[in-house]
Amino acid sequence: MTPARLTMQFESLGDNCEFGLVQRYAGAEPLSLFRFSFEHMTDLLAALGSRFRALKEPDAVEIFLAPENREYMVRLKPHRFVYHTHINAGAVSPDVLRGKEVQRVNFLVDKLIADLKNAEKILIRKGEGTETEADAIRLLEATRRYGPNTLLWVMPANADHPPGTVEVVRPHLLRGYVGRFAPYDDAHNIELPDWLDVCASAYQLWKTDAPVGARAGRPAGKPMVNLIDDAATFAGAGWRNQRGGATAVSPPPQRDDAVVLTHVLNSKTDFLSGLVWAKFIDDGIQADEIYTLSASLFVPSSFRGTSAGMVFDALPSLSVRNADLLIRDRWQQVSVSTRIPKGVNVANPGLLLVGEAGDFVYSTCWKLEAGVVPTGS
């Protein structure tokens, strides 16, 4: 089952948009009332108990601007639900947007009620903050008043429950674990491999009607096929320097026995000019498929820039994990994924640095592979 199809087997019940982004990065774009919303457990339980009647009132929808990025947001006033529109101020009038959102909310409420009655998906709730197992049980009971639903309650991993683990807590209640949740102010910074592993484990337990106490762990990884055939040496054709230099060096120790490059900026760069090293790939790329580029980066303490990570030149990114600039003088993995457009069979993946002239980083172990997350080395 593809990651997109796998994540479509789940219906998000919040508490924010993190799982909605998991679906997006996996290549799925389902319509769902709570996919990109923020909602407290008490409000969610109240809405379920009233069969969402208040959300269908004409004055339920309020449009407001997010001050931090000028995005139009929607507040569903009866239950304090808030969700993204992904539309910026000025793109449409608030009155026109509100009319469309009233129709959209009515449609999505009806769809959610139908999905709850059919119980053909696993409901998923991120157990953040003060929510307890008792809260998860109340949520499960509220959803089962509609139909024979199963709830996956996701929590941060711990010593006894590594990332990717899912267990059957009680009939129809699963508990899964990811390494960490994304920060609320940076919801795009998700642990995508953990979420996909949790989905796969939960789906396995659900489909087999596993008993209470059953447990599933991280599924075995598939063999990795690296489409960068000279990633160990950087000696093949197709590599290009752009706005910087790249030379083989002997940097601090790295666990893999592979050539390491140093990338030095010869001028100040920004996001439009920061592609400094790239590999043109014209073999093995399939149109309308998702690919992930990853590498190990070493950002020295002297780096003055504001961003270091991977890109697919001229293509929009699905998921991005740039270097954490709070981590210096040690190796870290960076990655980016994209969907190759229809009719296109080439890609130009590379390293993007936003920094000052003279700034440099090290890179090694480049991988380009089909799929939404990096796999084995």
C-alpha cells in the first residue's frame, strides 16, 4: 500500500493540523472537517454529542486574519474550532470567502457524520498536552454512538514504546507512538517516518482485529535504490557547482565511508540564488511519482547563514527537513520530497544554502529514492 493510500485510511480528529500535513507529505489530499483545524477535547466532545448541529447555523462561520502571516482563518464559533484556509489577505474578499466556507463546513459536517456511521476509517487523535487516556476513552465512546468506530490515540514515544509502536489498549482503542510532535508554531516540522510507521502498525492491528494487549512495531524497511549512482564518490556526470565551490575534504569523523564535500559560498545568497550544488538526473525518474532527496550535512559553528537544506530545482516541495541551525559541528540528516510533474522524467536535486560569502558546510551520503521519506543507508 502506498503512503498516500495508507494515510487515506485515517480520519483526523485533531488536535491540530499535524496529521493533515502527514497526509499531504504522503501525497494524499482528503477532504475532512478537522484535517487542518485546532480544537480542544472538550469542544470536540460537545460537538460530537450534539451531532454538530451548531456548526450548520448561518452565523457559525467567522473569518479573521492570522496576524503572523496575514492568512485568512476560520473560527467556528459555537465550539471554538479554528482552521486554515491557506488563502492570504487580498486574494478574495472576506464576505465571498465566508459564503464559500459556510457551504464547505456544511458539506464537511455531513461527510464526517456519514464517515462516523460507516466506520470504514480509523479515527486518529493526537494526544497532546493534558489529555489523558480517560479523555481518549470518552472520545472513543462519543464516536461509537455513530457507528462501530476505532480510535488511534497518538502520543510521544518513551523508553518502553519506541517510535512506530502501536498497541491495543482496550477494544477499539489503539495507542501509537511517534518520536515527537511538531511544535505548534512550526507544524511542518513533523517526524514523517514515525507517523507513517504508526499508521502502518495501526492499520495492521485494525484489519486483523487484534486482541487487547497486542502490539505492532516499526515495519521492516524496503531495500533502498539510490538513483544517484555515484553518491559515494561524486565522480560521475551531471554534478554542477552554482554560486559556490565543492571539493573533497577530510572533515570531522563521519560514520559512513564515503567522500565528503565542502561547499563554500563565493557570494551572498538568498532563497532564489542559493542552489550551490546539484545533480541532473535523467534516468529512473517517473512522472507523477514522489521522490525524496536526503544527505548528511555538517554545519560548522562559523556558519552565519539562515538556511541549509535540500531542494528539487524548479519543483515545489512536499515535505522539507532543513538543517537545524542550533545543531553545530556534528552531522545531521536533511531531506526534501517532491512530486514529479506529469510528462516530466528528469530532476535536478541539489543543496541550497542561504548565507554570506565564505560560509561553508560539509555534505556526504546523498540519496535520491522513490517514496516520501528517506529509507536505509
